Amino acid sequence: MTTKSFQEHFDKQIENEVSIEPRDWMPDDYRKTLIRQISQHAHSEIVGMLPEGNWITRAPSLRRKCVLLAKVQDEGGHGLYLYSAAETLGISRDEMIEQLHSGKAKYSSIFNYPTITWADMGAIGWLVDGAAIMNQVPLCRTSYGPYARAMVRVCKEESFHQRQGYEIMMTLANGTEVQKKMAQDALNRWWWPSIMMFGPSDADSPHTVQSMKWRIKRFSNDELRQKFIDVTVEQAKLIGLTVPDPDLKWNEATGHYDFGKINWDEFWNVVKGNGPCNKERLQARQKAWNDGAWVRDAAVAHAQKRKFKETPKSKSEAA
Amino acid sequence: MKNIFHRYGDYGDREAAGGENTHHDTSNEWPLWEVFIRSKAGLDHKHAGSLHAADANMAIENARDVYTRRMEGVSIWVVESKYVHASDPADAEMLYEPANDKIYRHPTFYNLPDELKHM
Amino acid sequence: MATDPKDNTTLQLLHFTLQMADNALINGHRLSEWCGHGPVLEQDIALSNIALDHIGQARSLYQYAASICNGINSENRQHLFASTSLNQKISKGEMIDEDDLAYLRDAWDFRNVLLVEQPNTDWAFTVARSFYFDSFNFLFLSVLQNSSDSTIAAIAEKSLKEVNYHLRWSSEWIIRLGDGTTESHQRIQDALNDRWCFTGELFQATDADVAMNAQGVGVDISMIKQQWLEQIQSVLNEATLSLPTGVWMQEGGKQTRHSEHLGYLLAEMQFMQRAYPHMQW
């Protein structure tokens, strides 16, 4: 087949909603965009372990401690599934990690905000995981097979994350005055960063058209953001919390909530590295990786020694 | 010819992934393993995903820790990914399409009277 | 019943249960500190699983300990602990639960061995600590599953399955590091040597150990010492490591005299309950 017929075949697969699998021919840009998108997603899971990991050692009850530890552990698992999906495209996990550590690869900016109180565990589960799920559920039908399969697994596991977050918020909202205040304070701090998680407005999102054509993105940033706001505002009302947006108003005509102006300067600043915790997050990842180098090397060295020791034995057995 | 060692199992083209990555030194990375899980006795092992491990024991244990946290399995197989040989998608027409017109291999091909029982 | 609580079997059962519960909680807490900071993703996840096992065991044991506390008559119940906030709750006649035991006791009420409260330091020190403890825990629980106390026996039986895996995990890492690179060999040998002085306490019987062993509830821990040594020795042999030779052993944890580390660990762990008391979370 010529490149042209390869391209035609690929286009037909995409059009007919047939999955693209790792060894299928795919355009270079498709491959590169996927590597960027999947690895960025994986990095977000791994860096995302840190702000919540902060509170594992301070969780206020043994039950909460177990739940939070299991949740943060799941995020590690999700990172792993996603790195694996990206690896099928021909990049190794270590390369992706190098790109994260060098600053070449990005991760979700939301994790550059600090977790200051216990209520932040509730707000992250409810809002950040909630926003993530909005993004991720459509990706279960994304065109690249391994990515879609990873997302199915992620979404299955993720459903408990948002519920445990909301449960924390609900407990606080039904609690003492100071607990209510803690919950509201967390909502105030996490609301805007959460709705920025969907990325820039469609008008400022140049890759959207191509990505939607390739079915590696299934809804636009603004569509998903609106959907998130519509459901989350109701959830806040249910537990008596106030969304910190004075312009928030139900619009009968559109059937959606109108909302206030998003501070995109803040968004781009955090993306550029000026968020409150960018440095700490990256340093924590680098430190874990660098401190672990001798451990990883030891395991490889031992495996090689063992292979060497076992080889002559199995030969003599065969003889 | 392309380096076949970078094209095994369900893995794509390393060179196509591009640029500087091709020269990345992977010699000290823990190898990649494919994980197959039997979800309950009586069923086949099914591909669950992949992971990195220094040796086979560790791969099984890592698979247990990564892929069976929610009671997903009762048995695990692991195989180092580089030992998985796969058919080439370019051969798909040759390999799979000839079966399309052999519908006489399926029981529904045969028209038999409704009165016929136990068949 | 106005008997001296020291002679009271119930009190010894409480202390015995707390010894185990505190070991599980403090060990689990330490291991949970690794979450998000492990040397490789797969092992980060593995360690969280092990930490969850320990915290789960701690919860079962604290629930049992709380029910023992709540069953003691109100006069004797006033003097069970030294920590003020827990005593206040008890003196008000309130029933206590697993969280009260974990979060309202200060270090001088904790009965875990010194070994488990030692800091993670690095992968080698963490593996060494786990290896010593898991080897002990495995043998201890193997006997304990035959306890005459059915709750203890059931917890031991369930925990043993988990600990069996923990022991495999830590033993394999001892071997990998010992028989890995020159650097890893040196690091794990140093860690084993350093933490060795905390292993003596594992086999030192407290009043609670003695009383519970006499009742058929507990374990004669002096009996498992030899097996423990043999087990350690055989793994170290395979790892090309040597058994530490130090003879001086630190002790005190089981008698509620702790190292400085525990105070910091508790200050962090109990922060919420201390800063925002009497609330539901």
C-alpha cells in the first residue's frame, strides 16, 4: 500500500468508528498528539497523588485514612494504565518521565494548588475528580484502542473517588460551624481552578478541531465545562454550599447556567509554572525518581545475576 | 529493515514515535510485561494490561498489586512483552478475509425443518 | 469489682490487643508515608497495599480493644490510660471506639515496639524494618490463630494471609538489594545493622504477653525467637548479607517508653482530632 492508501484506510477506520490498534498504520501527527495527550494525562495522575498524599498521614479517622490511601493508590494505578497505553505507541515510560522532569511535558495545572485543610480532600474528590470524569467518560470511546481500554478501567475505578469526596463535603456541611466554614472555604478555593481544568475556551483551543476529527477528543472544552457546571451547582445546593460566582444564574432560554468570567491570566500563569506549588510538585517527583535510581538499578542487576545463575542449571537439566 | 526488537506484541513503531526518543537508552529500564488474568475458575485468562518489573516473580506480584485490587482475579499469567509475536495488520486481508465466505462453517447456514428437535 | 486492675485478666487482654493494634497502625502509617514517593510506580502501589493491610488489621484490633474497654466497670475504666482527652471521654461515661484509641492517646499510652516507629529513611531502611517485623509477625500470627480467644484467633487468621505476602515482599527485596549492585548491598547491610538493635524487643514478654500466654490467648514469644533467627539467616544467606552482630538491644516501646520519633508521628497523625476535637469526619 502507498502512504496515500494507508491514509485512506485510516480515515475510513476513523469514520466508521473502528478502533485504531498499535500496529495499525497511523499518521505521524495522530501518533504524536496521542503520545502528548496520554502521557500528559498519566503525568497528571502521578503528580495528582501529591496534593492528596499530603493528608494521608493526617486523615481524621481510620476509615478516612484507608479510603484516602486507597484513592491515591488508585491514581498511581491510573497513571500506570495510561503510561502503558502510551508505551504501545513506541515511547518508553522512562522517556515520558524524563519529559515530565525536564518540564517538557505538562500535567494538569490543578495539582499546582495547595491542599490546606482536610476539606480540600472533599473538594478535590468532588470537583477535581468530577471534572476529570466528565472528561474521561467520553474517552472510553476514543479512537485509539489501548487508550480507550485504559480509560474504561480508569472510569470504573474513578466512580468511587468522586463519591468519597462528596461524602467528605456532605459530612462537613452537616457538621459544626467550623466544619461548614472549612467546606465552604475549600469550595471557594477549588471552584475556579476546577472549571479551568477543561482547558481554554474553544476559540483559543487550536487543536480541538483536529482532535475531534480523530476522535481522541469527543466534546469541546466549553461543552464539557458547561455540563460540569450544570450538574455541580445542583450538588452544591443539595448540601447547602454556595458556589463562589456572583454571576452564576440559571438561564431558562439555554437550559444552562450562565457563569462569570474565568480568569485565564491565572490559568496561563499556573501553566507557565507560576502556580503556588509548581516547584514543590516537580521537585517531589524528581526526588522520588532520583532517590529510587539505586533501587531500580539493584533490581535489574539482581535479575541479571539470577538469570545468569539459572541458565547453566536448566541446560544441565535438559541434557 | 526496521528494528524488529522495537516491534513486538501489541507495540507500535518506535521509530515513528519519533525524533530524539529513538536514541533513548532503555537498557536500564525494568522490562515490560503483559498481564493475563483469570477472573474466576472456569474462565480463560484475559489480557488485562501491562506493567514493568525486574523479573517474572516481581511481575506476578506487581500484577497482583496493580490489576487485582478489586477482586478481579484468581490466577495471573505474565509474559515479557518482547516474547509476544503478533500478526501484521498489513496481512489482515490475506489472513482474515478468506474466512468471510465460508459461512457453511456456521450452524445457521443449514435450513432444517422446525419440527426437528435436539439438533 | 474493685480488684487491682494489674491482676485483672481483662486489663492484660486489653494491653495485649493494643500491643498488636499499635504495631499495625504505626507500621501502616509509616508505610503509607511512601505513597506517591516510591522508587517506581509498581512498588509505590505495592507498598500502599501493604500499608492498607496493616491499617485494616489495626482497625479490627482497635474495635476489639474498644469493646474490651467499654466492658470494664466504670470505676476501673477511669484509670486505663494516661492521656487526658481520652480519659475525659471515658469519665463522662461515653463509649469509646477505634478512632478514640488511635487519635486520643499520647505516646505514653502506645504499646508498639520501637522498631515500627523508626522513620522510613530510605528504601533500604524501610525494607529492613519490614523484613524484621514481617518475619516476626508471620511466626507470631501463625501461633496466634489458635488463640483461645475467638476474636483474636479470627483476626490472626485473616491477617496471616496478608502477612504471608508482606514477608514475601520484604524478603525478596532483601535478596534483590543484597545481591544486586555494590551500592545496594552496602545500603541494605547498613540498614539491617542499624535497625538490628530494635529486634530484641520483639521477643521480650510484657506482663500482658505472659498473662495471655498463660491463658492460652497469646503466644510464648520466646519460643518463636529461634525460628525467627533461622528464617532471617536463610534469607540473608541468599542475599549474600551477614546477620548483624550487635548485642545491645533497645527496649521500652511495649512498656510505653518510646523513641522521640513516635511523638512527631502522633502529632501529625492526630492533628485533626487535636485541633478540632469532638467532631465527626
